[in-house]
Amino acid sequence: MELHRTSRVYGSCIRGEKEEQQGMERTEPPLLLSEFLKLSIVPALTSRHFYSKFPLPPSSSTPASFPLLTLQGSISAVAEEKAIVSKLPPESSTEKDQQKSNLENLGELTSWNTSWILPVFGTRRLTFSLFEEMNGVLKNMLSEWFSTGFLNLERVTWQSPCEVLQKISDSEAVHPVRNWVDMKRRVGSYRRCYFFSHCAIPGEPLIVLHVALTSDISSSIQAIVKEVPPLETEDTDKITTAIFYSISLTQQGLQGVELGTYLIKRVVKELQKELPQIKAFSTLSPIPGFTKWLVGLLSSKTKELERNELFTESEWQEISEITGDSTTEMLKKLLNNNEWVRSEKLVKVLHSPFMRLCAWYLYGEKHRGYALNPVANFHLQNGSVMWRINWMADTSPRGIASSCGMMVNYRYFLEDTASNSAAYRGTKQIKASEQVLSLVSQFQQNSKL
């Protein structure tokens, strides 16, 4: 698809102040859609006045302040274009407003992915291919503008501005902050909290990483986020391990931009500088989607009348005796309402089969050759090792509902991360520990999909 335009240059961001004063008229060759997006979206990072470089002929239906490029040969294409420009930020009314908004526009751009692209796509005014191309171009541009050279690493402490602490608390998507006491502990002794901000909007968290400083690799989140009074001082001799237990994106429009990868690398360097005795770097990660996947398997096996193939005969017999039901319906119900954890006997019986099913979900279930689980895929792309699956590691209602209480450690062996990442990205090979591989082998021997 090509675009033609006749335009007057106003903004100094295009040709400089000299051309701005001269107001040059020019007719340009056909413009590709990707170029159109670069000329009509990226300028929001510097000035809304950029959009006036393509003024519309005044009309009753379309504001003259919006740039409209006429797509040749299709009325529907024009409608698509109007749908796009109607979502663009309005032009500042005064020069003072323009200067004030220069830094604000960057923050606004991060929300565009949901605030204007999706609504336009939702109206079916954009074809899927056009939307996909536009989304891809926008993602690439955001990756450039939010590259590491523009990002500042900032540490959060209890002395940080209140508005920053509030934003960190509000954005916590993995383990919600309960209160200010909880927040104080998460930025206090034996804890670190870092975030990336952009040089254009300092102090505004884009992505946040929480770290626990421990003496070993944690197997339970309760010990990290439990409500206890914060310790006054740290004993650095006890700190040998850094546990990354939560990473949250505060700006949903930045999904797909590899901020998390860069943040982890920067924090590792920061911790090595502050606490050189740390030798082990690991995550304690949730496993979102496991329960949903498991319930789906139980449903499909029920339809195929092969309900016992996920469990051994002895396992299923014990489950049936405890639930009082020889079908999977009762087990599905207990999984959906979290009631199964109330039975110590059922928790004990389900330990072994759920561990091997979880190992297969993380290691064996794939999407286009890569790990189906998004958290696993993220850390494996970073070069980590799928190191240990932990039973009853998150007993919160949220943890039970999403992953049957299990969590996983992805361990970062710094000397191997580059080769591991290359192997996973290139050949889709997952590096895993003996524990994980043993559980996968048990699944292959005792369960069938």
C-alpha cells in the first residue's frame, strides 16, 4: 500500500528552524505505510506540533489540525486512515503548551497500544495484515526509543518519593502489595527494588524488578513477602544469593519491548558491584496458566473417555477414594474453586502427578517451538536454566488458582547465559536441571496426552 502527500513543513524537528520560517512547499514520492507511521507516530516523542506538517483541507467532519494522508484507490482505506488519525493526540493550542507537553508525550505513547490501536482494530476498520504491520512498526520504534541508552536504573528505598512508592505498589502484578508495612519490607533490609525510567520522564517507573537477598535459592514465596517487621540492618556475610521474585511492566503499551531482559542484566551488575560476594542469581517465578492447562486436559480426557491417562492407576484410585467420584468432574471442580488444598490427603496424593505434569507443561508444551508458558519463555530467552520446580511454593489464593501453588526457579549462570540464550533462540533447546528432566521423564512414562 502506498501513500501520496503534498505537505507544508512547520516543525523544526523536520528541517530545522530555517525551513520552519520559510514554510517550504514540496511534493514527495509515494510513501510506504511503515514510513507513514514513523512520520505520524514517533514525533509524539518530541512534539504534537509535528502533526500539523500535514494539514487537512478544512471540512466539517475532520479537524484541520490532524494530518490526513490520502490513500489512493480505496474509499475504505480513507476511512481506515481517518480512524487512525482520530486516535492521535491533539495538537497543543499554544507554544507554552507545546513545550510543557514535550516530555509528557513519551508517557502517553506507552499507552497507545491499548488506547488507540486496539479500539481501531476492534471496529474492524483495519484489516488484520494492516494492523499487524502497524503494530510491528510501532513495536520496532518503541524498541529504539526505549533502548538502554535512554534508560536510567533507579533504586527504590523507603526514602524514595511517596508517589514513586505508590506507583511501585500499584503496578505490582505478581505478588500484590497488601499495605504500607508490606511495601516498606519490600524496599527494606535484605530486599532491593529497581526500576527503569526514561531520560525524558525521570522518576516515572516503566518496569520494576524486586529482589530478595538470601543465603540460598528460595523455594517458597511466603518467606519473602510474609508480613513481618522489617529488619533494621543487613548482615552482608549472610547474603550469597539474589532472588528475582517479581518483575512487572507498568506501561502496558510497552509489551513486546525487551525492557525486562535489560533490567535483569543491569541489576545483576549493580548487585555485583554492591555485594560482590553474591554467587548465585535465580528467580522464584510463578507459572501462570498451568491450572487452566490442566483443567483443559482433564476436560479433553473426559470427552475421550480416557480420564485416567494423566495419572497412574494407583494414583487415580487414591484420588477417587478421597473425592468420592471416579470421574474427573469432581477433581476439575476442586481445581476451579481451590478447595482441593483443604484436604491434606488430596494434597499429598496430587504432589507427584502434579509435579510431573507441571514439568511437562514448562518443558514440553510449545508454541511455535518455544516454551508455551510466557514466563518460562522470557527467562529461557535470557539464557537461564530451568532449575527447580517447587511444590506448594505459593499458597496464596492467587498462586493456587493459577499454578496449583507451584513455582519454578530459573537460575542464571552468568558465564553460560549467552550460549544458553543462543541455543534456545536458535535451536529452541531448553536448558534444564536433572530435577526437571527427571520429572519430564516420569511424565513420559506415567502420563499420556
